Amino acid sequence: DSVEHIFEFMNELPEKQKLVLHLRDVEQYDFKTIAQITELSEGAVRVALSRARTTIRKKLIKEHKQ
């Protein structure tokens, strides 16, 4: 199931990316709050989130092609 794969792929992410993705997409925190929690700039939070989502998207596409 795709949801199971997403959680598997999330666990494979680097810790900061995993944390940012969880805080934004699961906990629904805003970027300012995530920046405060992680001690990153808001820009760094956006980059980490984008990279995490891109990695998961690519892995899902690869998984569906198999």
C-alpha cells in the first residue's frame, strides 16, 4: 500500500528532513514554528521539506514502476 511505503520512505530520510516533514505534513505546524523547534531558518525548513518530499515522490514513482 502506498501509505505504508510513504512511512517506510520517511524513516529512511535524514533526521532533519524527517522531522521537518513530520512537523509540517503530519502535525500541521507553520514554517515559523518549525524553524523555532528545529533551530533552522525558515528558508532552511522550506529546503528540507522540499528535499524530503522530492525524495519520497521519486521513491514512490520508482516503486510503482516495478
